[in-house]
Amino acid sequence: MYNDILTIGPVTIHGYGLMIGIGVAIALLVGDYRAGKKGMDGNAIYGLTFTTVILGFVAARILFIITEWKNFLRDPMYYITGGGFVVFGGIIGGLLTILVYCRLKKMDFWKYLDLMIPSVALAQGFGRIGCFLAGCCYGKETDSILGITFTNSHFAPNNVKLLPSQLFMSAGDFILAAILFLYGKKERSKGKISMLYLMLYSVGRFVIEFTRNDDRGFIGALSTSQFIGIFMFIAGAIMFFVILPYRDKKMIQTKEMKQNATASEDGRNAKE
């Protein structure tokens, strides 16, 4: 509702940046704690988190520029140094960053991705509270009791009752994080937790986009995020229900073949 939280001399603490910082810090601490419980390298979580956050934000900004390319051509510096983000760009960029980071560090990509992805949803929940404080990603006009009115926003229309789509997204992210934490309590096939996130986030984002009324890119009747979300959901579903089970089945078959070969070898040695 009011983005300037505290001003000390020339320094102003903005609610948007503060909530993002809180979200990243909590995600990092939770990831480190869970890594310790699973016997994984907690130190790797710090390098992985900072690298992913930085490059994820860059990717989110790049996708925003792509969706606003006509306006970008008119005022490129505004979109390079300011403007907004497209979360799906951050997700795609983050996944690629984790993949490259794990390859370079010789870490198990799926194992670390599954560990961190619930924390990502948690951080997104705090980030959306920051959106609410700043007034960006605002909702449609409404007369319902759910409506809120901005009075000092540089983004949302002021003195107009709007749906708090930012809080809808925040609540959805926190619920998603809870689901992933609960789902991950049991040992799951590598990649299942991450693909469940991809599917559930895509569905939730597709639905919540209908409540928004801020300026953002569109492809036909769908917003850019809805359009991308369809393909992200399909990709996640194919991985979750087809590719990952097939991979696990092949691994089990390979393991059984090796065990049978070893047993046969031991039998021949015993006869000799």
C-alpha cells in the first residue's frame, strides 16, 4: 500500500525490495537447514542461491523487455534500468542457472533442484507482498469486500477499489510452498518435486491472471504469463507422468540386470 517504509537521510528502504530480500534470506536459511537434514552440502546452497537469484532477475527483466519490445524501442534505458519483471522468465533463467551451476560443480542437478524449489515458492510469496506494497501487478476494479484502495502508488490507480491480485498470488505461493514441503517429506523420485511445482504454479498463475488489470504483454486473448504457463504445465506434466517414471523404470531394470549378472558370476565361481 505504501512502498517507502523508512527513510534515513538519503537512503530510503522500499517495501518491494525489502520483501524480496526477506524472501531470499528465508529461502536460503530454509534451504540450508533442509540440506543439513538430508546430508547434502549446505555451503553449496549459498553459492547456488546467490547465482540463481542474480541471473534469475536478469532473465525476468529480459522476458519483460521482450513482452514490451515496442515500448522498449521508444525508451530502452527505462526498461534496462527500471520497468518490471516477468516471473516465468525468472523461473526459466533460474532453472538454466541451476543446471549449469550443478554441472560445473559436479553436483546432482535434480537433487539440489528438488531441495530448493519449495524455498523458491516461499520466496515468491514474500515477493508478491512487496508487489502489494509497491502497487504493481494490481487487480481489476471491484465493489466486493475484497477490494483495496491505493492512495500513494506510482503504479496502481489511486483512490479506486481494486482486487488485491498481489495478495492472491502471495497466498497461492505460500500454499504451493506448503504442498511441496509436505510432498517432499517422503523420499520422492528425483525431479518429481520440481515438476509438481511447475504444474501447480502454472495452473495458479493462469487463473490469477484473470484478476489482474495492470499493463502487461498479451498474445491474443491470453496474457504472456498465461501463454507461457500453458507450455510450462505441459512440459511439467510430461516430465512428471512420463519421462521421470520411464527413467526410473530403466534405472531399476539396469540395476536388476547388474545384480543378476553378479549373482551368475558368483555362482560360476562357486562351482569352480
